[in-house]
Amino acid sequence: MSAFDVQKIRAQFPILTREINGYPLAYLDNAASAQKPDAVMEAMVGQTRSAYANVHRGLHTLANETTEAFEAARSSVATFLNAPSSDNIVFTRGATEALNLCAYGLAHMIQPGDEIVLTEMEHHSNIVPWHFLRERYGAVLKFIPVLPDGTLDMKVFRETIGIKTKIVSVVHMSNVLGTVNDIAEIARWAKAAGAVMISDGTQAAVHMDVDVQALGVDLYAMTGHKLYGPTAIGALYGTSDIFEKMQPFNGGGEMIEDVYLDRVTYAEAPAKFEAGTPPILEAIGLGAAINWYSQYDMADVHQHEMACYHAARDGLRDINSVQIFGEAANKGPVLAFNLQGAHAHDMAQILDKYGVAVRAGQHCTQPLMKRLDVHSTVRASFGIYNTLDEAERFVTAVKKAALFLG
């Protein structure tokens, strides 16, 4: 493990040297998409320059070298999530496609009246695919409420899972509240009811150690671009048993075993779910991102990110007109807030004048916004390269915006 030195880490991200409106960039929009280190960019460019070809099908040197790099990336994802085997990892275009794959692949198991249990803090990517099953197969969606502190009502959760429950799908870490949910406990309840347990690990995989075997999940989705990797790449972990039961998501080359005029047979997972030419360079970039990130001790990274979060949160608490959302004891470095009487978009634009990049809006969580009784929020989210100075600059910019917006 490399010793944690934030300045040495920042030096590996060329974009962080930019100035915005005459101010050094303070990039606090990591929950939407993180910046990329040199190691990721070099891996993708290097592969393109020296050994690019399509994977799996060729017999020539370039095809073999590219296939080796592609499959090495799959192995890196498996190790990162502590999957039993790289065969338990399917590459997808991101967590959104991974969750859609889950819904499509499990649809044949749903009968009218079967229940799918979700929560009010889910990203739309973990709501909309299940509405497809409601519309097309008669599934009943049940949503676990969010309490005022940003945690789930676990008593209601346990009471909701029952004999009609077929699927439980829960975000591991909220992209708005930062709340870290007890996936292992929820998985035990789901398994006791004979339900399939799915978790959206989009945020959690970046900020905490994830052990899919210890969590006891059947399926776990993650994405690359929040993990300092490229866009258009993600992964779905699945147990061998659940992958065998799931139907293929797309049809075409690579995912078949044999094709006849009157029938078709499918390959084993992961090929079963990877039709056509995959995102080769993006997968290699994801592998590079994981290998780069894994050199740092996750406890050190978490401690640093939370120190930045607490500095920002404590600074906002000094502003009477600020309301903070999400005060769970166990949470990640995501800070959602509003300034009384000010629109979130106005706040974000003013902060940008001072070089501070944050996200504003509903964050693809309309049901959560309704529960919080707000239209939108401002969100500052911290990553491995952020600093205490940036947290302080953020607070100063918010105070200036508060004075301007009155």
C-alpha cells in the first residue's frame, strides 16, 4: 500500500491544475463523476497505440494481447469486490445497464402480485427498471420509507419482506444522503423469504471496502466513472446460481454457444450477458483505475474524505439559513443542503464563480426529494484528491452566496 499523501495523489490528475474564473478548481462533484488519473488515461491510450484488436475471437498476437488485458481487467474487478471468480463479473455500460440487466434477466420469475421491495432513497436507475416489471408482468412495488435522519426505517423493512417478496433491491450508499445501508442484514431477511437480493453499489464501491460474499448479495452493480475510471463501463457481480437462472439481456455474437435456424443455445456467464463487441478500452481503463486505487489503504482514504466532509458540514452549520440533509451516523462523504429561499441551481452557479464545482438538482432521486419535501438540493461530494483547503473554500463560497441571495 502506498502512503496516503493527498498532494502526490493530486499531481496524478492533470485537470486539477485548472483555474475556473480565476480561482483554482475545487472539484466537489465526485458523486456524479470523478476525474481520471494519468494511470487510467495511459492504459487506454497505450493499449490503442500498441496492441489493439477485438477480443476473444482472434488468433493473432494483437488479439491475444488485447484479450489478456481485457480479461485481466475482469480479474481486477473480481478481486476488488472479493468475488469468488472472474466468471462472476459481467461487464456492462455502467450501473444503470447492470440494474436493467437484473430486471430483464429476472422478469421471467415474476407473476402478477409478486412483490419487489425498494426504498425511497433509490436512484432512478434502481426504480425505473422495476416499474417495467410492474407494467409488463404485474409486479407490485413496495418502498421502504426514509426517516428524518436519512436512514431507512428498518422495522418497516423487516415487516415488509414476506412470502410475496421475490426481489429486494437496495442502494448500498445513497448518492444524496450518503447513508450507508446495512446490506448484509437486509440480505439475510431477503434470503429467509426466498427472495433475490440486489444492491446498487455505485457510490459504495468508491468509498468503502466491498465484499460481495460477506454481504450475501445475489447481484451487485457498480460503475467505472465514479471510481476514477472511464465512462460507459461498469460491472455486475452475480453468483453462479443466479447467473444460471437469469435470461440473457442482449442477443448476438459472443453470448451464444450454438445458433441454428430453429433454436439457439447460450454460453455460460459472463459471456452469456456480453453480446457483441464489448467496451474493450473502457474495461481496460476500469481495470487500470481499480489497480491504481487499490494501492491506497481504504481506511486512510475514508478517513481523509470524511475529514473533508466534516470540515464542510461543520462550516455550513454556522450558516443559519442552511438546511443539511442526511445525518446518519454511518455515511459517506456526500453533503446535500439547501439555502433557505434560494434555488439550488442559483447556488451552484454562484459557487462556480469561485471555482467550486458542485451538483444541483434532484440527483435522479425524485421520490427522495418528495420525502425530504424539497424540489432539489445542492450536493458537494468529496473524493480521494480533495483537500481541507477546498472544503474551506467551499464554505466561504456558500457564505458569499448566502449574502448575495439574501
